[in-house]
Amino acid sequence: MGFKTKAGNFINKVFGKDIVVEANGVAYSNFLSVDVNRSLETIANEFTVIGTVEKLEDFPIALGDDVVILFHEVSILDGYVEVISSEYSNNGHTVTISGRDRTSDIVDGTVFNSLVITGSMTLKALLTKLLSDNGVGNINVIDLVRPDIFTKKDQVNIDQGASLFEAVDRYCAKRQVMATTDGEGNLVVTRGGEGVEYSQKIIHNYSPFLASQNNVLSASKSESTFNRYNKYIVKSQNDVLGLVSGGSGIDVKKDTNQDGESSDSEIRSSRVLTIVDETAGDSDYSKKRAEWESSVRKARGFSYSCKVQGFLVDDSNVWTPNCLVSVTDQRLNVDDTLLIKDVYFSYSVDQGSVTELIMVKKDSYQIAPDSPLSLGFLGLFS
């Protein structure tokens, strides 16, 4: 398949067909460089494209244009040109354009029509109504996990002047899900680790006899004890009215104050974190919450990144955040199935196509134990 340019030519060269920038429905190629950053933890990914022209007026892409970036005929980003800069010297004249996904309108937007839900509503319906009522109805909401619906007791109330992004983030957190985006400008509701597990492996063997299996250009690993503690103590309270209605006498202090603990032996004993959970919960819930804090904080203290040649995982799929991949790196002592958190695509005339993958432990995004008003992701590092 070829892409027709404004000049009427079909682009069939490998570097042209595989990396295309489509502006207002017209496809262009042969840029000096194209960079796209995608992340599981953001709802507005970013791009930067550099081209060369004789005069700025000849550059065919303008400020505010709709832009779709395609790698190997797969849409990687659908957004808008937000910045154009131009410079020239004796070496030539370059133009740089950059911007973000269509979902950047959620990041920058505010609520001008308040939203109050008095009945039952799914998270997808809530987000769809919030966006359509506040000027960004062109963004589709895709729900991959279908969390519990909101009911009257959840008291959904979003006031005028609130940040659209903060409203989306808050109500996703209440259902322990994440809001991110895909390559087509949609708002995607998901959980960490919900993507596919690639059959392709990341490999770096230390032995020169196995070097032919290697596909890692460079790599780094980081482990941190920041935000980790030796002991986690979670304090919560049982529902007093519920206990009383059970018809048995209660010891208020003993039966309502519920503590749970968990430990991390890798951290020095002087580090203790006490969490006062304002939601109702028994000792079993408190212990599970403490174990969750310990497990997630430990998982998030690990990061592995590597660069691989090209943008493709296999013959037709590009590297994508929230997917799992098996990593064997003998030089950095990594042998695990990791979760891809960030993907940085970079093409340049000099370096060709390179993908940098930032990976974390699979447990980094596990959901908190069930609780009516669990802090979820918002409470993780507060």
C-alpha cells in the first residue's frame, strides 16, 4: 500500500511507507526526524517532527492542523500541531512541528457545565457525558475493563471550573482503573497489565557464543527504596452502626478500631508508614491494604529500559504500552516478564528507527483491596 502525497506521488520506499505524517487527510514523508512518546500513565501523548524546506511558506503543515502519525500503516498518534518553529543557517533551513493527542483537550479543559448523577451510570457513560457536555464530544471513550457502575450513594457531583482531567482521573480512581489513550485519539479506560503478552522476547546474552540472539542495542536498570518502608500499618474502623444493628454488644475501642500490618524485610527497620484509612473496613481489609501498599511500592521501585531496532514487535504490530514482554538480560541480571509503561519511538535519517521501552514489574498497577471508597491509585504515594 502506498500513501499519496500532495504532489501526487505514491510513496513506496521503505522509509517513506513506514513513517508517514498525515495532515488534514494528506500524507507526507521524507522527514529528517520523527519522534513519538507514548505512556500508560498519560492521556495525551506527544510528537515532534523535523523537516527541511527552502522557505517557511513552502512547508505544507500549519499550526492547528489535524495530524495522524502512522508507523508501518498503524496509527500511533492522532492529534494537533501546537508548536511550529523554524531556523536556518549555512547548513540549511529546518522546520519543527510538535503537538499532542486529541485528548490534550481533556488535559487543558475545564468544566463549564456541571454534572450531577442521581441514578445509576457506568463509568463509560459518565465520562462520555462529561466530555460531550463540556466541548470535547469528538473523543470516544473505550472501556476495556467495565468496572462497577456508579449509583446514587456514590454522589457524583462535578462542579463548574473543575479541571476536566482531574475529574476524569478522580472518578477512574474511584473504580481503580486508569485513563490513557491509544493511537487513534480515544480515551481508554483500562488497568495496568490488561494488554497482550508479546511472543517476541527482549534478549541480551552475555556470552559471545549466544550474541546472535541479542536484540538489545543498549539497556539500563534502576532499583530504588524511595517510598518504601519496613513496616506498613493501616488503621481503619468498622461500621459501628452495622455492628450495633447486628444485635450483639460491642466493645467500641476493640471492635471498631481495626489495624493491619505488613513488612518489607529489604528496608531498614527505622522506616515505618502509618496510614489512617477513612473508609470503613475490618482487620482483614486493613491487612490486605497494608500488603498492597508493600507490594505495589516495591514493584514501582524497579525500572528496566532498553533500546531495540525498529518499531515493530513482529511483522505487523508496533510496540505498545500496557503490554507484557519477557526480558532476559544477563548483563543486568534481569530475567522476568515485565510490563511496558512507556514507549519512545525515534526515527532520524542518521540513526534509522529505534524504539526505547521503559518497563516495570507486573505488580506495579495491581488494584487495591475492595473497599467502598478505597483511595486506589490516588492514595498510593500521598
